[in-house]
Amino acid sequence: MVKEHSEGAVTYLDLRGVKCPLNWAHAKVRLERMARGEALELVLDDPRGARDIPGAAEAEGYAVTEVKAIDAGWRLRIEK
């Protein structure tokens, strides 16, 4: 189940349990709705998504500012 909440200019998206490429599809939909200067922070537990999403995001023109291993998997921060 995808969980989402926002705090100011940051949207948090919990994609644990969502496999690649669906996790990127969820992230991309959120990014397309966001304004320039806003950020999307993802939590993933899919190693393939943690590896592939940064490249896909950069190919779309977004800035990946963090990829960090955490207890639940990985945290990625993408800025529009």
C-alpha cells in the first residue's frame, strides 16, 4: 500500500512493498504534479528500484539529491 503525505515543499511517499517499475511510476506521477523547487522523498525496500530510479529521474530532468540506505531499505530525495 502506497502512503503519501506532504510537509511544506516536501512530499513523502512510502513505496515499501511496491516493486520496480511500479515504484518509479508512482514517483513520476507525483513529480509531474509538483512545482519547481519542491522535493519528493521516497522510502523503498526494492533494491532494483533503489538502483534504477535515480537514473530514470535524472533522465527526466530531475535532481537526485540523496540516495541513502536505511533500516527499511533506501531513502531517495528527488527535486523538481
